[in-house]
Amino acid sequence: MAGKLMIVMVNTDPTSGSELGAPFFQATVAAAMEYEVEVVLTGRSGELAVKGVAEKLHVQEGSPKSVYDFIKDAHEAGVKFKVCTPTLDLWGSDLIPEIEETVGGAYVIGQAMDDNVVTFTY
């Protein structure tokens, strides 16, 4: 059985809060189950790594909990957040403090091909 979950957020529209709850919630649950978990933000979803973006989004309209709150919950549970290097060119480099590392495409592919890693994409 794999011991690591990698969630790659590449296709999720960061302007649609309702699309953002599941990946962060699943990451938090997996970390609580004591799996090693990382979320890689890339492509359009990489915008969530920029300060001020996730704070303005809500999974459910009227909810006091922002998407950034979901990110913080996941991070506190042990989820590691990474952002792909090309994303910085698109959205900027003023990142939320939960981003622990900048990675490239070779890292994502290497992890996805590892038998010890299960990869979810959103």
C-alpha cells in the first residue's frame, strides 16, 4: 500500500470556491489518517498560492470559512504545500506562508510515477 498522497491541483478554477473544498478536505483527512500528504498547486490553480487570493474565496456562499482557512487547516494537519515554478511567472511570487517549496514538472512526474505515491488530480 502506498504511504503518500499527492494532490495536484491544475484544472481547478480558483475563482469557483465550490470546486476547492474537496481537494483540501481530502488532504486534511489523509493527513489525519497519518499518510504523508502534499498538495501541488500549478497552472491556474497556482493562483491560490498567492497571498490574498484564497482569503477572498468561500467554498459555500455565506460561509465564514474561506478557502484559505481550508488551506490552513490542511497545513496544520501536516499537509505540505508546494507550487510549480512556472506558476510564479504567471501569478507572482508573493506566496502564502503555507507554501513550503517550489517544484518543477520533473518533480511532479517523478512522484506520480513512484509506486509509493497515489496521485489525485483536480
